[in-house]
Amino acid sequence: MSDPVTVLVADDEPLIREVLAEVLEAEPGLTVVAVAADAGEAAELAELHRPAVAVLDVRMPGGGAWAAREIRRRSPATRVVAFSAYGDSASVDEMRQAGVTTYLLKGLPNTAIVAAVRRAATG
Amino acid sequence: MPEQSDLELLVQNVVDYAIFMLDPRGHIVSWNAGAERIKGWTAGEIVGRHFSALYPPADVAAGKPARELEVAVAEGRLEDEGWRVRKDGTRFWANVIITALRDDQGRLRGFGKVTRDLTERRAVERALDERGRLLAHLVHAQEMERRRIAWDVHDDTIQSMVAVGMRLQLLATRLTGEHQAAVTRLNDTVDAAVGRLRNLTFRLHPPGIDSTGLVEGLTRYLDQVVSGDGLTYELTHDLAAEPPPETSITIFRICQEALTNVRKHARARAVTVRLASAEQGVHVWVNDDGHGFEHAGENDPEPGHFGLIEMRERAEIAGGWCAVRGNPGEGATVEFWVPAVSRGEP
Ligand SMILES: Nc1ncnc2c1ncn2[C@@H]1O[C@H](COP(=O)(O)OP(=O)(O)OP(=O)(O)O)[C@@H](O)[C@H]1O
Ligand SMILES: [Mg+2]
């Protein structure tokens, strides 16, 4: 068996980050190595753990876009996935410009979130 | 008599006042140059028609033209200010004086009607008076409140419900049989409620509304909400300057309502939004190529449907008007005008 895919989760809403971490952790082949509550923490933990995938809230203190840029700089191998309550084009563009290729809307079924994280890890 | 023909000449050629006569039953029997200029019809087109053609459909339905003649008969004259209709369907704010004309024996010969177009004057006056200030304040306050509610619902309620949904799905994977089915149903319920709340926040605070300019905001709204689903749009305008903020909000909100209707009801392929500076205000058309109204829209609003009523109320509160038309098969048009006069900061 190959090594599990390591994931970092960052969201300022505790309910969301806890359940997201649990959902991903419950999946075979995925392991959550770090959980952050804001952009600064996300960047630091990414540098420390070098996760395969970082799932970032777009509207968290410090800004999801800033966190995405920092993570790409400090841990270039990490793939960044946005997980946002906002699907408007401004938010999506902002993340795209920060190098995010996968944009997930909060409210998607867990199975879709898991599938997107797996795709990001291999892509 | 030379005096009389001079007088006739005067009446015929005055362009600042519409001066014309009605027969005792209200049919138009004469029409001067001012009437043609203000109302758009030539004498040939309008003489012989009943003068209710000059009133908005809602006023006609409410019996206003007939009532005005009754008052003029009873009291000799009637003065009124209100919206009247031009040939092209646009409206103007009219000061109207109707005088009953009687012969030597006191028999009613007909009515004289003198009408002035006060649209621009009223727009300027209302922008500058206390009412205009209050309106601007109210429109702004309402927007702020809507935005706050939308953000609260979005950032708090929806996020919590999304987390609950995710947890229910997780729980469902650990259960079996009827328990799993029950939890899955619970998740579907939460999911549907999240969808409804999203629609609510979207209506309360639509994309584009925070843009710095009206045209930019409408473009963003159209890009995001209207294009796609096989619907294309065109936005044209000749606005030289940005309207005052409260006017922009009023225009945006009416367009939003009209465009929501196009998406929801019209089964249209294309929608056109046109903004034009006119008479100290902005004249707007939202026109689709869908199947049009099934019943005469604006006069008999159906219970439980608020869009058309809200559009009209918004326009009227702002001191303007809004008209809706569209026969089956011809697409629908929402047309409105609102004053746009900068107050300048005191
Ligand atoms: N562009 C259009 N094309 C065809 N029919 C329309 C159009 N706009 C409105 N209608 C018809 O007019 C009715 C009234 O519209 P209105 O906006 O008042 O209510 P609604 O859209 O049904 O509900 P609400 O706006 O309160 O959510 C609609 O139900 C629809 O039948
Ligand atoms: Mg509607």
C-alpha cells in the first residue's frame, strides 16, 4: 500500500474545520496532518508538514488567497483546494490567481469533497 | 372676428401648454401644437378618440378619467397633478386643468383641457426638498440592513447548517438500515434548507450591487446571473454621469426583479437592458424575447406575487413610474423612469 495522502485543513469556523478533518480522516488513504484556524497558521503548518493537499477556506482572517500564495511559496509541492461558502466570480478569480485550481462550494456532498481532494493529490 | 382668430392662432401655436377640447362625453375634438409636442400624437391620430387614452392603464381601470369629468361638471373646473401617458408609452408628470364649457343657456358644450409637462421641474424639486433627502437616506439604510442580514445568514446560519449536514453524512456512513435512511433524509432536509437560504441571501444582496458604478454593477449581475442557461444579454446606455447612489440602487433593484422574472418565467433566449438619460432622470427598458405575459400584468397583480408590485412601488417612491407590457408571443418589457438629480452635499 502506498503512503497515505497528507492533508492540511484551514477554516476559521470551528464546526466546519472539525467536521471536515473528520470526514477526510475517515477515508482510507487520507490522513489529516494539521488543522489551522487562519491564514497565518495555515502557511506555517504547511511549511512544517509539507502536506500533499491543503484545503483552505476563502474568507478566513488573513485571507484564503494570501494563504494559498504563501503555501505555494513555502511548500511548492502542496496542492491547494479552496473550500468556500462564496461561489461568486470575484472570489473564484481571486483564488485562481493565487494558483488554486480546485474550487469547492460548501454544501457539496462529502463524497464530492473527498473525490476532489484525492484528484488534487494525484493531479 | 379678427380678435377670435388671433386667439385661435395663439391657442393653436402655443407649445408649452397642451390646450385641447373634449366633447361632453370626453372625446377629443381639437388638439394644438403644444399637445402634439408634449404628448406625441398628431391631431389626425388623436382627434375623435376618448381622452382616457392619455391616462395610465391603472388610472383608467380605476375610473379616474370619468371621475375627473364628473368633478368638472359639478364644480366647473378640476385641477390635478399626476402621471399621463405619451404616444410612445412613456409618461410625464402633468398639471391638468379641466374646465366645463357651457353655452348661454348653461348647457354643457364640452370641456377645455390645459396640460403642462412638469416632469423635469418635479424631478429637480423633489431631489432638493426634505422628501428627497429622506428618500435617499431610507434607500441607503435599507440596503445596509439587507447586506447585514445577508452576511449574517451567509457567514453564520449557512455555515453551521453545512457543518451539520457534513456531520449527518458522516454519521450515515457509520449506520445501517433504517437508521442510515433516516439520517440521510435528515441530511437532505438540511441540504434543501441551505439551498433556500442561499437563494434568500442572493436576492437580498445580489452580485454587483456593491460595485462603484451602476453600469459596472449591472454588467456583473448580468454576467453572473443572466448569461448561461442559453440566455444572452445586451446592455446599452448613454449615461454621461453616474446617477446619485439612491437612484442607482433603485434602478439596480428594479432591473434585478425584472431579470429574475425573465429567468423564471419568460423562457427567453435574449434579454436587452437599455439605460438612457431623459428628462432629469434615467429611462430604463428591460426587454426579453420570451413568451410574454399570459394576462395583462400590471393592473391585476396576482396574490402571492410581489415582483411586479415591488418594481412599481420602488419607481413611484423614487418619484418615477414603471410600466409592464408584453402580449403573448411578443416577449415582455419592463420600462421605467426615475429622476436622477444630484443634490450636491450641503
Ligand atoms: N418576463 C416575463 N415573461 C413572462 N411572464 C412574466 C414575466 N415577468 C413576469 N411574468 C408573469 O407575471 C407574474 C407576476 O410576476 P411577479 O414578479 O409579480 O411574481 P412572481 O415572479 O411569480 O413571484 P415573486 O416575484 O413574488 O417571487 C409571474 O408569475 C409570471 O406569470
Ligand atoms: Mg418575480
